[in-house]
Amino acid sequence: MTRSGTRRRGRAKGSSLWTLAAALVAIAMASFAGANRVGGEVGRLERAERLSYLLEARAYEQAALDSRATSSGALDEAMARRAADIRQELTAALAELAALHPDDPAVRRVRAAAVDWQATLDTKLALLAAGDLVAANRVDRAQVDPGFERLAALLRTTAADYSRAASAAQGRSKAGALAVVVAATLLSLVLLWRVERARSRQRSVEEKARTDRSRLVNKILSVTERQRSGMAAELHDGPIQGLTRLGLSLERGQLRLRRGQLEEGSQLLSDAQAGLAAEVQSLRRIMATLRPPVLEERGLVSALCDYVDMVRQQSGISCTLAAKLPERLPEDTEIVLYRVAQEALTNVARHARASRARVELSETAEAVVLEVHDDGIGFDPAAEQLGGLDHFGLAGMRERVELAGGTWTVWSRPGSGTVLTASLPKALVAA
């Protein structure tokens, strides 16, 4: 079924475009989330580096105050206030550093070293306050100075480690951003390429449709002229010739009556009357072909029944009709379906070499469906140009149905017959 296959391919192409678009959105969201995550990590590492430098600076400042206290023997009031402020800053910085990296062993080592050093300072200051300079100097050399050196070394190492970690995180961020940009660019190019291909295919389809429509219109005009020529020839060779003969017979009868040959004149008039009746019947057959009166008088089902009987009698094909319509259809719908069935059965009689044909007419909630089946030789719809000369009838039926807002499908395989399906909405599209 060519049209449904096209629709399936169209749906597959459309879904692939949506997949590419979804991939781009996913990449954008992932890159945003990754940038936020890496940005947060870099921020924490840089803050930890600054805190390490701050702790080191305050430790040196406190060590300087301690040295001055040792030289003078005690801290004056200003030095004591500054020492208290430094201790508060150290405590706050250590707490923030621990909160930033709670599971980092280096942070735990720095905190332990700071606590130990602060404890030795407190011991030394207490000895100084008690006036025991010898003990204070001994504590200074044995505990305070080594504790300070250990704390300063740990802070320098920690600051360097956090600096390297921040640089590495920034490098990973840049590499990830570059990878995201490359991937997004490639996907964008693929998406644009697919969209352009879809547009190109759509333009090709539209151009082919315009070409087919133009060819169909030209063919319709050509066929219309041939039909008119054929109708003129049929009228000339049929009713006109017969009426001409009747005119001559009437003249001969009139002459016989004038001469008094009543019997011969009466016979000629009787023959003319019979001939006139035959010509009238011939004209009625021509009119029925152009527009069957039964279609207007009794509806689509009766008209199709008569046409199926005519096809069976003239072609010898076993042709049947199965119709399930609860009521008559709108006039425009009946005309379109009748012409489609008429053309389809004409194709069966002329080309299909079928022994059986079946016309089915049914109604759904939204549409009226006509199907014409035959067991003929079939053909390959994909290999045929339905707008070409060999299948002009199919193109005409398709055009008629689609202009009425319906759908049209053809199923056929060589050696397996053909099924034509026309589905029209119950309310036809206005012409």
C-alpha cells in the first residue's frame, strides 16, 4: 500500500528528528547541570585555598604577638585584644574549612595542629603571667615553636593542594564544556542536515504533486475532448443517422398518402414510429451513461447495483455488490463514490483480466468507505507512475477522492489481484 508506506516513512523520519532535538535538549540540560556542579566544586576549592592562606597569615601574626610577649614578659592590653581577635578568626576559618570539606583528612590534621598549638600558647602565656620565664621559654622552645612550624607547613601544603585541585577542576570543566560544545555542534549539524533533507524531500514531493496535477489536468482535458469527439461520433453514427432515415421514411410515407397509396403510406408511418422509439431508447442509454437517472431517483446503492449488472452482462466478469448503508448519502458524496466505482470497474474490465470482482460499500461513524476487489493479474504500485498514461484512471480516481477531502489507497501485487479503497468524510470538503 504505497500511501500508507509513505506515511510510515514520514512518521519514522519525523520521530528521528524529534530524537535528535531531544538529544540536544538533554545535552544542554546535562551541560548546565555539569557546569553548576563543577562551578560549585571549583568555588569550594578556591575558598578552601583562601582560608588556608588566611589561617597561615593569622598564625604568623599570632606567633609575632607571642614573640613580643616573650620579649616583654607579658601581653599588654592592646596585644591581648588583638590576640583574642586573631583566635576568633582562626576558630571561624577552621570551622568554615571543615564545613567545606568535612571528609578531607588534611583539614582534620590542620584543625588538630591548630588546637595543639593554641593549647601550648595558652600554657606559655599562663607561665609568663605567673612570672616563670624559665618555664615559659622551655615550653616555647619545646612545644610552641615546633607546633607553629607544623601548623604553618600543613597550611602551606593544604593551600597548594587546594590550588592544584581547583586548577584541575577548571581544566576538567573546560574540557567538558568543549566536549559538550563539539557534541552539540555535531548534533545541530546533523539536525539541520536532516531538516534540510526533509524539506528537500517535501519540496520534491510537492513538485511531483504539481507535475502530476498538471499532467492530470492536461490528460483530463485531452480525455474530455476525446469523449466529446466520441460522443459526437456516436450521436452522428447512431441517433442522427437513425433520425435522418426516419425523416426520409416520413417523406416517403407522405408521398404515398398524397398518391392515395394508403396501405403503403400507413406501413411507412408505422415503421417510422417504431424507429423513433428505438432512437429514443438509444438516446436514453447515452444519457444514462452520462448521468444515470437512478442515482438521483433511488440513490447510490441502486445505481451501483444497475452498473454492476451491466458490467457482469457486458464483460462476463462475476461482479457482486455488498452495500451496508442505513440511509441515503449527500448528493455530492454519492456522485464521487459512483464515479470512482464506475472507473474502477471499467479498469477491471479493460486491464485486470479478472474472473471475479466485488464492490463493498460501508459506513463508519465519520466516513463512507468504498472498496473494489478483483482477482486479476495485479501490478506493482511502487513501480508504476499513477499519473502516467497506463494508470490515468487510478490518478483520476485519486484526484477526485482527495479533492473531496477523502483518502485513497491502492493495494496490489503481480498475480494477486487489486484492492482499491476510497474513504470519504460524511461532510464533504467544499469545492
